[in-house]
Amino acid sequence: MGDAERRFTRGLVEVRTNDQAHTGRRIGGYAAKFNRLSQNLGGFVERIDPAFFAKSEGDGWPDVMARYNHDDNRLLGTTEAGTLRLITDGTGLDYSVDVPASREDVYELVQRGDVRRSSFAFRTFADDWGQTEDGFPLRTLLSGALVDVAPVNTPAYHDTSTGLRSLADKAGADLAEVRAAAEAGQLGRFLGPKPPVTIDLAPSGQGATHPLIAIRQRRAELEQRRTF
């Protein structure tokens, strides 16, 4: 299991409406969104595979906490106590937490709109490296463990050392070399060439003519029949 990393989402944290099962001060939002390209994290971008949290979810989200700004001294709720609830859907990882009375200030900051972003901490089990359509280095998070979710007012924190270590291991390169390449915007040299796009114009195994070839043949026939 790798070191814990943190990322933030552009999704808003908001006050949640109470229901019969949960009353009081509730806030929540999307801590992570699937298949969305992140901003430049220092020479590469990331996206989260929809199955990334599958193991944590299957295990019942063990030991996951909600903490304001990821601060141990600003605990908001836990999955163990049932004060933090997590669910994944087609968009991403959604959380809802019952804010304790001692953290009324956090609830008020969210309610007023002063705190608007969410973040999550995680450990990666498996990832993959490739390139975007534009040839920019891309890390895909495939499987991992959720550590915490957090409403944050300082979302610019990025810890990419674990990701770069992963690339160094896959490429058989020195970590210092990979870090230097990231700072210079040259991580692509550890990924190899982007695979070419191949269009098969040959007839299929059933003897059918490829549509593009059929169009060309039809145009040629029309040209031969044309009279002036």
C-alpha cells in the first residue's frame, strides 16, 4: 500500500436537507468525480476509474473519517459511528456527514458559502500510466483505499510524490530523474510513443467490401457511365 495522497474536487460542498433518519447539521458533496481529468499536477494529469473505491466500499468503508481541512483536531464524523455516510454513483464518491455541535463554525462556513470545495485522501493499490489524446502524461487511478473526506478552504494542496514513484517503478527509472523530468514537463519520455491509430480498409472475413472502398468503387462506376 502506498503513502496517502490528497486531491480536491471542483464539486461543491453544501448543506444537506435532513430526513427522518438523520437530523441536525448535515453537509456533503462529491469528494471525488470519476473519469474527469484533473488539472496539471506537475507534469501529468489524473483521472479516477469508477472502480477505484470498490474495495473500500465492499469492506464497508472501514476507518474512514471526515475532517475539516484534513485536520485530526477538526473531526466531523466517521463511518464507524455512522455519522459519515459514503456512496458511489455514476458521477463519483458522494459523502454526507452530521456535523457535531462543537464544529458549528464549519457548518456555518459551508452554509454561508465561505467553504465551497471538498477533498479526499487515499492510498493507491494499482494505477496505470498513459497519455491523453493530446499526448500529455496521464495517470489513471485503478484501485485504492479511501482514508478520509474533507470540506476544505485551501484546496490547492497536491502531493504527487507517490504518483511519480509509481511511474519510476513502472519505467525502471530513478525517482530523482522522474521528478526532474516532471519539473521540466518531460514525463512523456518515460511513457513511450503514443500508439498509432489504424484504420483497416481490407475486406472483412465474410467477403463484404469495406464501406470506404465500396463508396470509391461506386464513384468509379458512376464516372464510367457518365455521358457528356
